[in-house]
Amino acid sequence: RSITIPDKVASIGISAFEGCTNMVMVKMPKALTEIGNYAFKSCTKLAEVQCGEGLSSVGTNVFSGCDSIVNLSLKWTTPPTGFPDMFTENEHLKTNVYVPYGSTEAYKKEEPWSKFLRFYEATEINGIYYTLYDTDHTATVRGYVQDNHDVVVPSKVTANGNDYSVTYVYQAAFASNRNLTSVVLPESVDKLDSFTFSSCPKLHTAILKCNLKTLGWGMFEMSRNLKHVELPATLESVKSEIFSFCFGLQSVTFPNGVKTMGTYIFRECEALESVTLSDSLTSIEDGTFFGCENLNSIELPNSVTELKKKSFDGCTSLATLTIGTGLNSVAIDALASCKNITTVNVGWTDVPPAFGDIFHANVFANATLCVPYGTSNKYKQVNPWSKFQKFEENAPTGIGTIENAADEANMVCDIYALSGVKVATGVYANLMHSGTLPAGIYVARFANGTAKKLIVK
């Protein structure tokens, strides 16, 4: 899959690698001076080309039909002239071209290099391309060698005897890589641009230890097999569509500092089952959970004041909805397609806010509205709550008198959120091993009147 041409090879013959459809990377030595016509024609998976500085003669259509080249590394400080058009138009439009420092303008004046749109002055260190800045000794990640599968970005790199702190990952630095399976970013990184890991079809794990406040637009968009993500604890803001079309994603936990999230964060995340939202989040934006057909339950923290347009559109498996006491605005189509809700938990102890007909008719007819103890009559006077056919008042939790329950494993219990809302009922052992409770703190109240505090991780 990856080919390193031996150091002593001076020439690659006509059609030498033509049709090698599994080739991903080719690295050429300094001794190589000549490449024949069609040498790499129709290598359809070729993603990384590293040219040696000794190359002086190139045939026609060397890389024709190679429509997947992501990185082209060139080492001439003065670009060679007289090369024929080696590449197809697709490469001109989307390939990252890495050139020596100070040489970009020279490449933009010579064909075929002038046809490329994306030039970066960067250095490759252990398979990652960096731009190094001597003014403040920082490094920016620009991309990485395409045959790497598991990537751990270091907190610092060394070049020419100098250390550089890795602080910035540039826009789309890892995007469209067909081989990347996992990535770890260090705490030293304090900025990630948009689309950093978008369209990486094999990426399944991303651990972001970064010191970030904001995640850029489309961060993991179209990375269809992404399953596990650890977000930075310092996070405060999430831009739009960061997980759109991540079909394999099953659960996400946002750190409690996140105050704002953009639109369509989880668009068409069809495997998504649970999400733990930040206790600081203020609104659920347009289309946040659009098309999340397997989302089973969601708890809106008390900080959320608004559900915007189509925020849960297409969430046909949503069964349990817990609404925090801060909610005061709901778009008419935010929950309209969630017709299979069986339990709605609410926590207003005073007169609940009035909304329009925000639920599907099936929900009014079949779901149970769970309200705080002694408040059902208040809910029966206010729309839309008055339209529910089934009411249940949550009994006091017993939080103030928690004791250890004897033989608790086989006892029936009610599970409450700390807000006092009942979220589950059943045999204690079964509830603890079923995986139905999202991460959080709960109180279990047992049939014998005892209770205990639970932490679900």
C-alpha cells in the first residue's frame, strides 16, 4: 500500500505502477531523476506523493486518473520548469501542496505547479506536516502523511535544534483521509479550525485533550464510522454541524461549560441513542437532532430556555423527554414529528408555562405526563399540558433521608433525577445493568422507603 522507492533508484519506467489501485503513498528518494510516461496512471487510491529534490525529467500523464491525491510534498526551493501537465484537474483543485519556506510565490509562477490552489510552507516531522514560527516558537499542524492510521499529535516538536509548541490545527488538516482510524490531540492545542476531521471514513475514535473554548464548524462532518469522542473540558461553544452525518456515533457527553451550540449538530446521526447536555446550555438550535431516528431519551437541563425549529425533527424513537424548568419558548415544529414519546417529565412546581400544540396528537393521547407532587391540577388548566390524558405525580424522592437499602439488588425502586423528576422504575439490578440511564447523578427510592444516591458514568 505504501511504497518507498529505494535510495539508489534513479529512474521509474513507463507505466511502472499503472493500475496499482491499492497504492496509498509513494515516497521518492533524492537520487531519483526521471519518471516515465503513465508511471502512476490510474492509481485510484493514491493519497500521498513525496517527490525527491533530484527529480529533473518527468513524462506525460504520470499521475493521470489519480483522483484521490490529498498531499503533494515538493522539496525544490526553486521549482523545476518544463514539466508537462502531470496531474488531472481534480488534483489542481483539492490537493494540499507542501513546499519549502519562502518558495510559494515561485511555485505559483511555474507550470504545472501554478495550477494548484492550496500551497503550504511546511516541514514534515514524524509523519505530520507543520508550519513552524520562529517568532514565538509555535507550530501549526497543516496535515499528515496519508498512510498513518493512529495519530497522536505531540505537544511540542523539535526542528533545527529548536523546540516549537503545537498550538493550532489548521482548517481541514486531517480531512478526507481514507486511512485515519484514531487521533489524540494534546493540551497545548488552543485552536482548531473548521472541518478538521471531516470526511474521514475510517475514523472511529477522537480524543481532544485540547485547551479549547470553541469547536469549529463541521469538525467531524461525514466521518461516518466515528463512535467515540472525548471533548475538551474547557469547551464553551460548539459551531454548527460538527457531527452531521456521523452515522456510527452512539453517544456524546458535553462538558458543563458549553453555553452555545450551533445548528444541525447531530444531523442524520442515525445510531445516536443518548446525549448528555451541558448544564450551562441556553438553547437547542435549529435541527440540532434532525434525523436522529434512534435517539431514545433526552434530558433538557434547567438552563435551556428555547427549542428552535425542527430541533428534534425525525426523532421517531424518542420515548422519554425530560424538560427543565427554564424552558419558555418552543417552536411549533420542534417536537411535532416525535409521535412515539411515552413519558414527558416536567418540573415546574408553580403554574407551568403555556405553549401551543407542541406535541404530536399521539403523545397527548398515549404518553404519561409526570409532574411534581401535588401539581397535576395546575397542569390541567394550561395548554398544552391540559391535553394529556394520563398524569402521574412524582412522589417525594426522600433525598433528605438517604439510607442504605438492604438486599437492594433485587428490590423494585424508582429512579429520580436531582430535579425530583422520576426517570425510571424497575428492579434495581436490572436498571443498573441495562444501560438505560444517561451519565449523571440520581436518587434510587426503594419499595421499603429507603433511598440511596447513584452516580452513573
